[in-house]
Amino acid sequence: MAILTGFQISRLYDLYKDIDITFTKDIVSATLFSHKETYLRFGGTQRKCLLYSTSMKKGRIIINVGDNFATKVKEAGSTVSLRLAFNIPGKNDIISFFINAKITEYNAYTNEESDLKYAFLTYTQRPPDDFITTLGQLLEANINFQKRQDFRIIINNNNYLTLGFTSRDLSLVIENIPRKAILLDISASGIMAIGVKAFKFHLNKEVLIKFSSINEWEIKGQIVRLEDIAGRNDVILIGIKLLPESIPVSFKISIEDYLKSVKNKE
């Protein structure tokens, strides 16, 4: 993700501070969030917890409330500090910080008798800039990806690395059979590739697209277009519609960062 100015960070906070993000496996992967570094500090002690969801103003964690946890927190004025950490890409290091908060409510996680509970937090301060940047750029990339239905990026030897690909090679898996193809372009709704003539028998069939990428992107789609290539009898153009719900957040962020870099150069 890009490095932002103070003005840009404040803009992200104002725009997206109330939007809640559930920390699914996809979100954890996209943000490089470290679950093992997450805990709650209160009254001079700390306890491991799991981040379930968060916005820039409030969060929900899963925590063991055994050993009179709620009583101890209440005695500390219900004031806690949530520690969060994110791995730094390409480095064996993390960015970590605390967010001051109050616990406002507990709900059952599995059943009422279990010591595992949802604890609802209201942040009592604006969170650190690193946190705002991470959530804000993630949300902005997701929103802009949906808006930019008309963009199309031609993939070539000059830009595929910048987009997060290690090569233009694809593996298109249809009915559990993988076949090689080459990526030609990307849009918000689909991709165009070139592959062997055998694909002409697979119009309208579902396909799993395995990209050659740093993040090992896999996206589900449907073959919606097949075209012959003039002067070529061995290959065919393949148009694939991407299933929106299967597009990884990290894929959207990579596209957003690339389009911003191109715009800045212009």
C-alpha cells in the first residue's frame, strides 16, 4: 500500500470511520494481520483475544471471560487497550499499536455457559494512522473496484510485475482439468486470455483461474466468450466473467494501487 500524507489519512478516516470490516481469512491475508499478536490489556494485566471485526471507531473481539474477567475489567473502569499488529511485507517484522477502548457489552459466542464471549469495544480515541491507512485503503480499493466497471488494463511485460503477477501465465481449471493460458487483459468484471483450441468446447462452463502471482490468487469465473484468432489455428481468445464474491481483497488492492500509480504518472 502507498505511503499517505496526514491530510490523506484524515480523509480516509472521515470517509470510512463507521464501516465495519469482518476479519475473514481473505481480509487477514490482504492486510497481513497477525492474530497471534492480538491481546487486550487492562488493570496491569493482559489476555489473548481474537479480533472478529472492527471499524475505526469500534470493534468486536472473542475473548475468554473466565477467572472473573468481567469483574476485573469493571474494577478497572471498563477501560482497556486493544493491541493489534500487522506484518510488514518482505520483512520479518511487525507494526503494532494499542487502541484505548471501553467494553460496552458481552454476547455469547457459542452458548451462554461457555467462557468464550463476544466483547464489544468502543474506541475512546482516534486510532493510530497505520490502522486508519490499512482499513481505509482496503475499503477504498473495494469500493473503487466496483465503480470502475469500464477500466481495462492491458497486461504486458512492462506492467505485470507492478500488478503483483510473477508472470502472465494462467492455469484455467475446468472440470478438474488444468490447461495453460496467457493473460491478456483485466477489468473489474473479467479477463481476456489466450489458450489452446480445446477451450472452444467449454463455452458457458465454470472455470477456476489460477494466476501466477505473489499472493497465489485463485478466482472463480465463467467462460462467456470465445473468438478465433486470424492466422492462428492452434489457439483461441477466451473471455472469462469473474464471480465478484470470489475476487480476493488483495487482488482489488493491487489493481487500485496500479491505477493510482498510472494516474499519478500522467
